[in-house]
Amino acid sequence: MVKIYQKMIQDVPILEVVSDNLSNEKLPLIVFYHGWRSSKELVLTQARKLAQKNIRVILPDALNHGQRHTDISSIPSMTFWNSIQGNLAEFSLIKDFYLKNDLIKDNKIGVGGYSMGGMTTGALLTVHPEITAAAIIMGTPNLDAYAKLVRQDAKRRGIYLPEDMEYLTSWLQHYDLNRHPKAIDHRPVLFWHGTADPRIPYQQSKQFFDRIHSEKFAEQVAFITGYKAGHLVETRLMDKIANFFEYYLE
């Protein structure tokens, strides 16, 4: 039986999802991130499937989301990037909590996420070599290209955007997996993206994979295309994600 525990790690609200009879045991750990304008509760189905594989799953609410809900800035993507930056800043806080409580088995740590959570995952790979395996689901690894797309769209639609928006988000270049692909460093990474995704361009993910897949450092990177699939995760994909993490975190 899978149990769900509501916790606070300092000021970060999380759900811990784990098999009831294993809650005090050392287990592989996965931090799984929700998408834009979503919440930790909306990824519980995925978390349950992962927990059934004898994995401890942590679902945090990103800044501005869920229990931390705030109004969205009228400046395009300002709240979005702020939310991702919060995830990046708080990852080690969550990870260290479970390390200090001696609850991570063999230092096996997975990270995954949908959409904004997938972008968070790619960004974390650039600076956290302790991550064992990762799943980037319908989230671009090319943060620079996505940010540029948002700026161009705002200009086209006549929406106010600060002239120095590129500088205000210049931190992105340090966490852009497209800029730092060697940071993958032979780790297993699973990509999934739908060809008909109306929110985050499929080509940004696919072009990244096509560029790196023959490189030695990317020997364990896999890409699944969702033909004619939109910005939505179905149950069969959740099962594939759970199987992926079970294989690489066992």
C-alpha cells in the first residue's frame, strides 16, 4: 500500500509518496516536479506508480504554485522563470534532508518532471553530478531558445516586456543543458515529447537529442516521440517513466 505524507522542509511544502511498509527504510529517492500552473497533487498518479517500484518520491510545490500560489506577473514568463529558479535553489535542501536522515539507498537519486518540471530537470543536470538518472517529459533542454521564443511572441503581440529581459534572465545560460550537454556525463536520461505540443516546441528537444545521441557522454540518453501527441501525459507513458527509474535506480 502506498502512503502519502504531507511535510514541510523549511518553507517548501512537499508530498512524500512511499510504500507504507518501507517508509522508514533506505530507498532510492526521486524528486519529481510538476508543470506550470499545476501543483504537487496533480502528479500523484505518476508518484504512486514510482512508489510501487520501491522508490521514495518527493513532490514539491514550486514557488508561486500550489500551497505557495501567487498571482502571475503581467510580464511574460517572469513568474515562470522565477518558479524554475526556486526549484533549482531548493533541490539541495530537499535532497540533503533525506541524506541527513539516512533514507537514501546507495546514493541513488532520480529527478524528473513534466513541462516546467522537465525544464527544471534538465537545468539540474547541468550542476548536480550526484543525480543518478533523470526524465525530461515535454520540457525543452534549450532554455535560451525557449526564452527567446517568449520574447519574440511578446513583441509580436505588442505585450510589454522590459528591454533588458534577456539580462534579467541571464542566469539561464548557466543551467542550459543545450549549452552544457557534456554535463550529462554518461547518465541515463529519458526524453519524451509530443510532436503536436502547442506549448513547448517538440523540435527543441528532438534537435538536442539528434545532436548529442552519438556522443559517448550521451550513450544512455533515450528519446521517445509521441506522434501527434499534445501537451499531455497518458497512463502508458507514466508506466514507462516508472519502469525507466526502476531499472536505473535499483
